[in-house]
Amino acid sequence: MMSKKNQNNPIEQQQVYTDREAAKYLRIGQTTLWRLRKTGKISFRRAASKIIYTKSDLENYLDSTKRNAFGVEVSDGK
């Protein structure tokens, strides 16, 4: 049974990725991930001195890079 604390904090319910794990998930290099973070193209969080990503951070980045067959950016209507 999930504690009440976990029900109120959706981040605690998500898988958390380190820089290395996030880069592997996105199939990019860690330097590229650093550049995306530095330019604000991908969301992240700090936990003590560590930088972490949630699965939704990574999925949101992937959604933001969608293109159609003609190379035109696809909008999700938001």
C-alpha cells in the first residue's frame, strides 16, 4: 500500500534518472544532454549536488522534438 506522502508527490512516484541514465534513455551523449540542459530545452531537478531527470522530463523533451514526414515540427495543440 502506497503511503499518503507518495500519493501527494507525483515526482516520488516516477522513475528518476541520472545524467548517464538520461543520456542513454535519449540515446544521446552526456555532453549533448548538458547542452540541452544549459539552453533550457530539457527540464531537470537538483537533489543535493546531483542533477536528476524524471521520466516525464525526458518524455516532454522527446515530444517537443516531434517532426512529421516532411520535417515540419508537429504541434500537439497546446
